[in-house]
Amino acid sequence: MSYERFAYLYDELMQDVPYDEWVKIVEAYKEKYQVNGMKLLDLACGTGELSVRFAQKGYDVTGADLSGDMLSVAQMKAQAQSMPIQFFQQDMTELEELGEFDIIGIFCDSLNYLKDEHAVKKTFEGVYRLLKKGGLFIFDVHSVYKMRDIFADATFTWDDEEITYIWNSFKGDDPHSVEHELTFFVLDERTGKYDRVDEVHYQRTYPEAIYVELLKQAGFENIEITGDYSLKAPDSTTERLFFAMIKS
């Protein structure tokens, strides 16, 4: 089974993820901060679900991701939709010169896959360099509450005819971190048998104050924090934090 086929099935699993909510949030901040340009960089774009949605809204989209396989799927999606999206294989902690952008986003808690504060800071510095003056930077991360009280020592399952998974999450060695152990059984339609795919994902987050300090060290100021797609201030049970700011 090709990884591309697996990635499409994974997208099918994620079809209930509220991708359109990310688009709405970006457009809300774009209007709030009066960002006129439409050139958008989708960092850690994965299989391009959000890249395509932004392109459909009229944005001039560039996607970047560390995984060449994911980018292959993203490119096929863009071509199927006749969307002229450029995709680049890039490590977001070591961004190359991709041009200047009016909006840069790191969505779907992708920043939580970075291993330490140094990697997060390097990412913020790269974003600052590529963002135009007056441009919008927005990203979301899991909250400490979600890591501690929802993910740690939890098990999630999914079962249908094409794909089944068992997802076990364990408290990680670092503060506010988890290890996700995922086992997928994916139907191979040619043989009628199931292929097994095992993955381990490590995620780590930080208190809000740490993100703010790292952003300030990278050059950002006046950082707005909201929670759970609401555009309202987070509280003690917020699961997803959104950070938005303008490069001054």
C-alpha cells in the first residue's frame, strides 16, 4: 500500500475536523487588522486540506511541509481542484527564502510537534523574516490542560470497513508532552486483507507565557490569544489556543 493511499484514508478519518473554522479565524483577523494582501504561507501544510480551502477563497497560497509524501498528496489535491498552489519541502525550523508573505499560518497544532523551545523560537524567527511589515502571523497549539487532562493515558478508537485505528496516548518525559501510539489497519481492496501501519507521534506544548516570550524574542509584539475557535479569551478548560499578531 502506498503512503499516498494511506494519507487519503487518513484525510477521510479527519473529515470531521473543522478546517473551515481555521479559514474563518484567519479571515476574521485579516479584517480586524486590515491586512490587505492575499499572499499566504501555509506552514506544515500536510496533505493540503487548508491550502486548497484558502486558495478557493482567492488567496495566493504557498504550502510547505517536512514530509515529501504528504506534499505529493497535497499537490494531487491542488491539481484536482485546478488550484495553482506551490508546495515546497521545508523544515519550518530552518525556513529558506520562499519570498515575503502577507499572512503566515501554522495550523492544526503542527507547532506542537517541535521537540523543544529552541525549535519553536527558530520557527518564530523564520516566520518573522518571511512576513511582510503589517503582515499577520497566526498559529494554534494544544493547551496545557488538553495535554494533561485529555490526552495523557487516554485511548481513542475508530472502526469502519476501510480503516480501523487504536490510538493510545501517554504522558511524555518532558513537561506538558504526550506520546501518541497509533495502530492502523487499512483495507487493501486488491487482496481483501488489512495492512497494518504503526506510527508514534510526539507532541509538546508550553504555558501561554512561554509562547509569548519566544514570540517577543523573535520580534513580535501585541500578541492576541484566544481559545477554541471562539475569538474569545481562553479559560482553564480551553483545549486549543490561537495566537495572532501583526509584524510591526
